[in-house]
Amino acid sequence: MQPSTIPTTDEQDSPLDKFIIEGGVRLNGEIRASGAKNAALPILAASLLTDEPLRLHNVPQLEDVVTASVLLSQMGVRITQPDEGTLEADARGVHTCVAPYDMVKKMRASILVLGPLLARFGEADVSLPGGCAIGARPVDLHLRGLEAMGATITVDEGYIKARASRLQGAHVLFDKVTVTGTENLMMAATLAQGSTVLENAAREPEVVDLAMCLNGMGARIEGAGTGTITIHGTSRLHGTEYRVLPDRIETGTYLVAGAITRGRVRVLDTRPDLLEAVLTKLEASGAQVQLGPDWIDLDMLGRRPRAVNIHTTPYPGFPTDMQAQFVALNAIAEGTGAVTENVFENRFMHVQEMQRMGADIQLEGNTAIVRGRDGLNGAPVMATDLRASAGLVLAALAASGVTEVLRVYHIHRGYEHIEKKLTALGARIRSASESPPTPDRSNQNVPAARSGA
Ligand code: EPZ
């Protein structure tokens, strides 16, 4: 077995785990969007469905992509990185169908290997992901759907143990819209006997991107992007070459960075058509937005944003992954904005950290009432999850003084080269190590402290 070269991220190697941000700078400039994390992860898992190589372009250099690559390599997938942004996965030599706890606890999206392993090898032992900062995050809908396709599933010692001689096409109605649940079943159904219909399926663009890659591998999927997806099973899939779509949440985050600092930001290499709900809210806040085929230009014209009301829902509604960013925007806006989180049960971890910066936010059930202030103050704050940390960075950019955002490994999971991109826009941001400096032992002749002193 040739040693596969696991892609690494420059952030992964650095022990630097906090950002120091000097706020109050009006951002101005342009950056390029990276490939979408939430498309790259299911598409990487899809490599398990064939014994031919899958060559992917525009893959973001992120912690989560590294984690997915390590997980697949441990199974025997040969992962190589011919150049930055290109990844090749060859699952010819898969020798184990186990996703161990130590990997799954690092990244819940590891659950995405379940469907492909079951479909191609008839077995999968995948650690239960467990909860995370934003909620319990159960996977019951994934498991019920696979059982409907004939899988035998037990949960034992923290592991999902799934077996199926050959999956059968089925009609699956999801109780709730689930993005990775839709993706897991769509991948499993590509090699099932007969056709599968997924009702109340997720319509996210990343689901469509996965379906387009799978069809490029010889799958027969119709209706991706609508609430009803039909997959006609086939006996095998072949390799292909595919370019991952741009990251709409990264794009939206940098647009909010422009709005919150009253500046002007242009994002290139992106897909304006994937951000309609977000762009509508940015215009409602007073931003001037211009669109091109693959670029978005936001100009705040130096004005303070107006508060906006937000209700998160599955796509094409307002994305939950942009909720924290808009809480930050409302925190310095004119007026009061209500932000209601309808997708996850605990996705306001950023609120108490923003309150430390002077934000006036009251939580009422799943709604944050944000009374805009004309300024926030820099303070040490703690990142808790990927998008909360993005919200804290945005608040820090707008605050007066210096903010330290701790545990920024959360943000490196989903924002490629964020420090470079923000610096390119004029932000004053640098990384630093949180660990205390090693004690200075140079003056060894210091008398020992007297006991009992
Ligand atoms: C995906 O997570 C994304 N992750 C999340 O992005 C995103 O926030 C989320 O979809 C919603 O858009 C990836 O694509 C890798 P869900 P996923 O299943 O699939 C409940 C980020 O920041 N549910 O759509 O895990 C669940 O608890 C991440 O990039 C069940 O009850 O989310 C939640 O309340 C964070 N049972 C709701 O459905 C299940 O079996 C939506 O969850 C599955 C889900």
C-alpha cells in the first residue's frame, strides 16, 4: 500500500489558538470564495462508492477536510493531493468499514461514510457522533431511512452497526428536513436494487452538488434541489473528476464583515444565486449590493446598518449557518432585530460572548432580541462552535479596541485562510498562542519562597 499523502492545512500545524483583532477598521477590498466545506465532505465520502479514483477540484484547505481525509485513509482509501485545492481519493483498497469514535468525535460529518460503506460493502460500524455545542444532533432519521432500505441496524457500545446484503429501493419520508440525512440516503440508494424516493428531502445547494458528482460517477439521480429526490439504483459507479461549488456561507460571512464595518467588500469566484435570502436581508440592513455572474459587491457607503429580523429555516430560507453573523450585525445596528433559530435547539452560544463585548441581547426561547448599540467594546471571548466563532470575529471587527477570540481551532474547521482574507480586506488581525509563556528560569538564584509565608 503506497503511503497516501494526507493534505494538511497551515493552520493545523500552528499551535496558535487565538486571534487578536483590533476593531474599528472599515474593511475595503476583494477576496475569492473557497470551495464549500459542506459539499466537499459528502463528496469525499462518495469516493467509497467506487473502486475507481475520484478527482476533486476547489477543495478547501480546512481542518474538517483533513479529518475526513484521515478517516478515509484509515479505512484504506488512498488520498493524494496533487496540488492545493485538488484531492484524489481512490477507494480500491478499502480494508475496514469502521469509523472509530476518536475520529467521529472530531467531526460529526463522519456519519456520511455510513451510507456509502453499507451500499458498497454491505457493512458499516460507525461511532455515534454524540452531541455538540449547538444541539443533540441525533441521526435517527439517517438510521430509519437505511432500515427502510433493508439494512439491519443495531446500536451497541456507542457504535452504529449496520448490515445489508443488498440495499433495496424504498420510499422514505423524512420527519424533518435533514441535510446529511438526505445525503447519506442518496449515496446509499445509488447502489441499491431498484429505485428510492426521498420525500421532504433537503434542498441545500450542497445536496445538489453531491447529486451532480454522483451522476458524473454513473448514478441516476433526479430532483436534487427539490423536496422529492428519486434515485434509480445501479450495480456499480465509476470514477470521475468534479469541481466543488463555492462556499455560500463563507461568502455571506465576508459580506457581513463589510456591512458590520460600514465598508465595501467584493467576493469573487462565488455563486450569487445561492445567497438570495442572505442578500435580501443585507439590502434590508441598508447595504448596496451588486451582482455579477460569479461575484457579489457589497457597499455599506459608510452607513450604520439598520436592524433586521431573521427566521432560520432549511434552504432556500435564511440559513442557520448565517444566524450568528446576523446577531453580530444587529448588535451594532440602528433599532432592534429579532433573530429566531428554528433549526437547532441551542445555537446561541455566541450570545453570552457578545454580551461581554457590550451587546444588548435578550434570549426569549429560540429568539434573540438584539437592541442595536452604536458600538461594542473589545474583550476576551471564547469560540464554541464554527459559526459562533465567525460571529465573534465579526463583532470584534466592529468593536472599538482589541478583542481576543480564544479557541479559534473552531473557525479553522470551516474558513480557509481566514486571517489572510481578512487582512487582505484591511482588518487588523493576528494569531497568537494562548498557552502561558514558559517560566523564565534564567535567574535561578532566586531564594525559594519560605514555607508558610
Ligand atoms: C448540516 O448539518 C450542515 N453540516 C450544518 O453545517 C448545517 O448547520 C445543517 O446541515 C443545517 O443546514 C454539514 O453539511 C456537514 P441536519 P446536519 O441533519 O446535516 C435534526 C456548519 O456550520 N435531525 O440538517 O447535521 C437536527 O437535530 C454545520 O457548517 C434529527 O432530529 O443538520 C437539527 O435540529 C453546522 N434527526 C435538524 O434536524 C436526524 O437524524 C437539521 O439537522 C438528523 C437531523
